[in-house]
Amino acid sequence: MSQNQVSGAIRAPKPADPESAFGTKTKAAHAPRPSTPDLDPPGADQLGLSPEEIAQFREQGYIIKRGLIPPEVFEPFHALWWQQPPIVNSGVNENDPRTWVAPGKHWPPDQRWSTADNWMGEGAWPRDEDARRGAQAGERVGRLPHKLTQDIANDVWRWHGIGHDPDFVNATTAHPNVLHMAEALMGGPVKRPHRNRGIYSIFPRDPEGDESNLGPHMDANMTELMVVTYMSRIGPRQGGFTIFPTSPQRLYPTSEQAYNWVATDASREAMDAIKEDVVPLEFVGEPGDVLFAHALMVHSAGIHEGDNIRMAVIQDMNRSRQRTHMRWTAAGKNGAPRVHCDMDGCFRFPTDNTDDDPADGDREVTNQWIMDSNEFVESRVPPHEDIFAEWNLGREPVTGNVIDEQPWWERYNLPLLPEGDVPRGGGGMPAVSLDSIAEYEGDGVWRVDRHVWEPTDTSG
Ligand SMILES: [Fe+2]
């Protein structure tokens, strides 16, 4: 009986911040090797899985498909990319590669472009001078349509706002060839994706600045298949998405649950050992090349010493499964720490904090809206003996077994698509108030509403 099993009922594990990845402090011991096409198993340029690809996925946890998406389908999104605020406002010019170097110095520190008029406060997205009723000034606001950071040495623009553009989703995660591969790997029913995390662009670093380096982690989301699609040509040491092959096989048995990642001490030990033992693999490829990996793959933004802009679409895919409520996080007020919703659907606020009334429902609540599936999986079974016990991997032919579930933001009636004056490529979910998504039960406990997708019985 595990420590979370109490008289037959499995207690919800301690909730984690939806935005926190799983990682440990140790550094990667080895430099990455490039995934040049000569290393691909046979079949990399064909739809479907060869026996060698199945074997590689089982042993290493990934495959790369070359030219899976015709690069022409990206053209409209390339055109849109050059028109976005992080490019235009920082003077980045398509025809002058010198302007591509380290544009982050021109990005405003508050990173609040292109947001809809739907914040929980008065007016548009809050400016610094706006009062924030539901959280303290300086408290994080959650993901923005354009997340702009400097990661180790390189400026990074995560364009999440394009990730719910229906045409963009159709050209990437819901592209027929990608859906085919998802079913060939995971098996059906595949949950038809309605959003992805968008285009992550890594810019050439300032040559005077620090060297580019790896930051290995695992995303710790309710995701089964990680998919990375290139929209630009990436050679060695040009920001190629970097993975640690075999890491899913080593992490999976250490989780308390099969479908919801719940780390244990063994997970932290495995993570340290992976970084010590594994030679990472740098995804090198052309626009339209796609990396598929088990979602527990340890990964990192790539080392980028090149003069190119790395453009990759980061995607999460799942089977259609019974899920429960959204993984929410609530701001503390007056300096109190934030509180996360657990797998039972409860926020448990401390009742002994005189500065933060636990009954105060007028506080900002966010979820990780960049995800297509951000609801907990209902099943809390422990990991299976075989990590791929339920996967297809060549067992069944692909039949187009894809289920079009209603997206979570529609079920919860939450804003996500751009509205008002917000241009294409913007939008995203601002904070809502705790009392709009949960009921107060007393003793510091708020219980969230569930708007679950009910699978229809298709067995006939
Ligand atoms: Fe990540």
C-alpha cells in the first residue's frame, strides 16, 4: 500500500504549481550530439512506422520524421511572424540578419503586449499603475500571448498566442500526417488537438555575452506525446531542441501515477543519473521535420551559437481520456504564497494567516492555458509494468481514430481566442476570480467546478 492510499481511497498528492517543470540542480555532464539524417532508422521519410523506428521509440523514447509536413504550409505563419510586436518593436528586420542578434534588450520588461480587454480588473490588461484587486502588484499574471525571456544566454520569444489560431493548429499538430503518426505511436482514440504552445523562437546570442548552455528539465504536464516541428533550418549548435534519449523509460516507473506525473525521491535520483549518463541529442533538421517523443522526455532548449533564428512549434498530444477538473493556481494576497488546486479539486488555504483571509474569493486564478489538455486525468493508477503497455507502436493499423473533444476553454466558458482590437496571433486567458470557478466550503477549502467532457459511447 503506497503512502497515498488510505483505507482504499487514494488521497490526492500534494499539488504542484502548474507552471513548474520537474528538474534537479545538477548540470548535464555531456555535450549534445547532432541528429543528422544519416543516423535515422529506415523509414524516416515515410508516413508510418518501420520496425526499426518502433524499436528505437521503445528503447530511446523518440523518432524523427523528415519532411512530414510540406514547408509551404508554414508560409502564411512566417509572414505573420515578422509582423508581431516582439519583432516590429525591437527593430528586427528580415533582410538584415545583424538585427536578429539579441533583440531582447528592446523588449519591455513588463512583457504585456497584445492582450485582450478581458482582465479581471478594470479596463485592458493591467498597466503598472492599475490597482490589482485580486493579487499583489508584482505577482505573476500567468502566461502572456508573447512570453519574452532571456534563457541562459539567448533571447527567447514564446509566441503562445498563435497556438490557438485554428489555421495554425491545422497546419501543425492537427495536420493529417501528424495525427497519423500520433495514432501509429500512442494508438487511438487520439484527442484532436485544438491548440499547441505556439512557435518558440531562439535568437542569436550577443557575442559579448555568456555562452549558450543546456537547461535540462521535464515538463510535468498531463501529456503523453511531445511533438516538435521545425519551421526553420537548424544545423548543429544552432538552437536544436535537445533531448535525453531513454529518460522517459527511466522516469516513468518513479512516478506515483501513470497518467498524472507525481514525482518521488526516486524521480529526483533518476533525473540526476540521466544528466550524468546520457549523451543528449540535438534535433538537427529542415522545416517540416518533426520530432515525436514520449512526454516524459527530459529536454532543453538547444545550445545556440549560430547566427540563425530557431523556430520550433512545441506541441502536446494525448489520447482521448476521461479527465476531471482544470489544474488551477490561485494568487496569495498581501504577501501570502500562492495555493494550487489538487487532484481532488480543492484549494486548501492556510487558516492561520491574518493577512490573507482564506474566504476571500476575489483573488486571481490562472491555469496553464498554453496547454491543449490541462485537466487532470481521472485515473490515478500507478505506472504500468511496461511504459508502452497501452501504446500502439505497430500493433494496429492506423484507421483515423481521432476524437474531436470540445476544447476546455469552451466547456469552461473562458476567453482565449483574440477578441476586440487584438490582432491575429494574440489572445490568451487572463486571470479570473477564484469565486467564479470555485465554491467556498469553509476551513480554508475552496472546491472547483468541473465541466468535464463526456465521451459518447461509440461501441455501438
Ligand atoms: Fe520544456
